[in-house]
Amino acid sequence: MHITYHGLSCFKIIAKTEGRGSKDVTIVFAPYDKQFGLRPPQSNADIVLIPHPDKMFNNPSVLRGNPIIIDRPGEYAVAGINIIGSDSLADHSGGEVRGNTVVFSLDVEDMKIAYLGAIGTELSPEILDTIIDADILFIPVGDTQGIDAKTAEIIARKLEAKLIIPMQYKTKGLKVKTLVDKKGFCNEIGNCPKTKEDKLVIKKKDIENKSMTVALLKVI
């Protein structure tokens, strides 16, 4: 599995499907509009996961190909990937500001991925049950309209994912006033690395013995 970060909540994953005739599948999370100051990914995609209708999370038109777009709760099986989308609140005002967001759980290359979208509160017990055994956790850590750094740390510790990847925080060139630096989350979690990776190449065996390891990725 190859993971690259494109800023905000946008990631691209290239993974192998299981079984005979295995092939590459490209999954893109939360492609955004160029108005936010960064260059959106413009690659091909097979699956696009949209956690929230705002253009900060929802601009699949920048991608090439004819991808399957999933933007609502439900259970899906697409291109050999099993996906569960769960409904959650997108702000800490009961949804009055940003409404709801979709939390995604994916089974990819014998690993479970939990992607927490634009969450604004702690997760319900029902959602926790779907992602509690996640191997890789994508979590927003710098969105002042969503969860704060402390809440992100609390959620991360509840889930105890093997690998934690922060997202949705202030980076160079970004034109979003509601985002702050990742520093608050790193202070809370206590084990952020000093350097950022260009990309992650992960196999199941690579993370089997890890516990709540934080990985930071450069925006490409």
C-alpha cells in the first residue's frame, strides 16, 4: 500500500486487491478545490471518498478516470475493497454549523483503515465499534470547527491504532483561516516524529508490532 498526502484531508492510496488476478486500485479521500491555496491531486482514481459536502472535502472533478464516488453512509464493495460509511457530527455545536460528516472504514490489503473525515465531536459507541481494531487511523488534528487537539488525542488513544496519520491542519500555502498547526496534537500525543515522509509504503507485516506510532507526511 502506498500513501501520499495532498494537504487538508486529502490522501491518495494505491493498494492491491485480494485474491487471484490482483490489481492496483487507487483510492482518493477528500479531493478539494484550488481556492484553498494548494494544488489538488489530478491523478486517476478508482474510488473517491467524500466525507463532507464542503469544497474543502468535495471536488472529485479534479480527478481523471471514471471513479466510483461514495459520499454517504452505507456498506459498499467496490473494486475488491469493502467500505463502511458511518454518519457523525461535523462540528462541536451539534451539527448546527457544518452538519454531518461520513466516517469511513476500509478493509485494504488485510489491514483496516479508519478515516475520520470532518468529525466535530467524540465518536458514538456505534462508530467506535466499526473502527476499534483499525490498523491505520487518519484523524483531523487542527480544525477549529471540528475536534480540538485534546479530543483528537483522546480518540486516538481509544482506538489504539497501530499507525496514526494526522490531517486537516495548517500547512504552507494553505488559505484556510479555521485551521491551526499540528503542534497542539503533537504535544498531546507526545510521539510525533521530527521529520515528515514523502510517502508511506506499508505492508501488514511492517506494522504488526507497532502501537500508536504517529507518521507525518509532506504535502505533495
